[in-house]
Amino acid sequence: MIEYTVIGRIWPPYGSFVLNASFELHVPHHQALMTVHVHVTDNVLRTIVRTQNNVEIRSLRTIIHGHIQAMVSVGGLAGGTGYLVQIERIEWFDGDAHHHWHYDGHFSGLELPEIVAEKVRKTVLAAQRNIDCGHAVRRACVEWTDAILDPEDTLFHCFRAIDVIKSSFSEKLVGPGMSTSASDNDEMNWARMRGTLRIARFDATEFQKQSTASRHGASPYVTESDRRIALAFTREIIARFATFVIEGKGLSELEYPVLPAPVFH
């Protein structure tokens, strides 16, 4: 039996938030049955999680965050307050040593090389000011950020980011601008986006599956590796779309090789 202690706080520190709850979670992806005891006093969160199997720590954080956030949100319904759960660290003992994991809001492993990162920043900021497509770029960036900050619904927000870009291809592309076409349909929009941004045909249902489930109140668990794959893939689409908006033409084969389809585990 492994015991994890999840420590954090509830924001904003409005009044004195108190919560005590216990429940069991069956997590198929990790073949784990978790016993969870949540305790919040004066907005300070301390949760004990016990499980027979070792669970990847970031995935554990995602799972526990989603359930506690749902409980805390109930507390704000009556009072009109938007409470947010912030998990600051997780401590555990695996039988050999004590371990500590601190969360600082940074998604390690998604960093771009600085030269590439600077180019992406400049391109995306410039594209956000574009009269025709600026809103799509801005909306996609917000959704991508929400995908990091809302770990339970990463694929939901990634799909929304991609979908808003796809919708920008709902009109015939004519040079740097767009004009309305009566023959548009959704599949054509996907095809235009893939062709223009040089993206391999991918199964959007992998994203839609969670997007739909989330809207219907049954969001499935997502592993940390799948979160990373979805975030990296979506960011590349946003960056390529921003480049297209600025240059007003399809991307070059030399500079932009075909972006492979994501493979989820």
C-alpha cells in the first residue's frame, strides 16, 4: 500500500472554506483502486490517497485535482464564488525513501529551443492582430493555456483550439484573404486546414471523444503522456496557422515537413 499526501490550497481565500470527504476511485488506465480522504480547513488542502499500485505522480495530480475541483465548485454555487483548487506538492513513501514533488505551473518537457520559441512568440503575437483571423489565433492560444491549467480536460481544450482554427478554413482561401463559398462542409474545412498547414490526416475523434464526454458530464481520465502528446501537437498547429496568417500562403515543404498524426497510448 502506497500513501500519497496531496497538499495545496483553495483560491480565493474568501471566508473560511471547509471540506471533509472520503471516496474510492477506480482508475482503469493505471489499474488502480484509490481510497481518497479530502480535508480542507481555512482554505488549506490536505488529501490522503492510498493505492496498491504506484501511480505516475503527474497523472495522480490530474486525477485528484479534477475530483477535488468538482467538490470545491459546489461550495461556490450558493455563495457566488469561483473557487479554484491549487495543488502545490505531493509527498509519498514507497517503502525505501520519502519523495516530494512540487508543482510550479510549468509543464516540463514542452519547452521549445529559445530561437524557435522567440520566432513562435513573434509570429503568434503578430497573427493575433490580423483583422481576418486574429480572433481564431487568440482563441486557440487561450484554449491551449486552459489545456495546461485544466488537467482533467486537456484533450477537450486542445480539440477546441484545433477546431477554431479548422473553422477559419470554412471559406475558400483566395490569396491572403478569404471569400464565402456555399459548397463548404466540415470535412472540406479539415482537408483545407491539413493541406495548408501541412498536417498528416489524423483522427480528430481521439480529441472529440473526450470533448464530447466532457460536455456530457463523463470526462474520461487522461494519462500524462497523452496530455503531453496533445499539447505539443496542438501548439504546432497554432504556430503553423499563425505563420499562414502572416504570410498569406501555404507553408513551404522545406521549412515545414508534414506534421505527423498524434499517437495516443
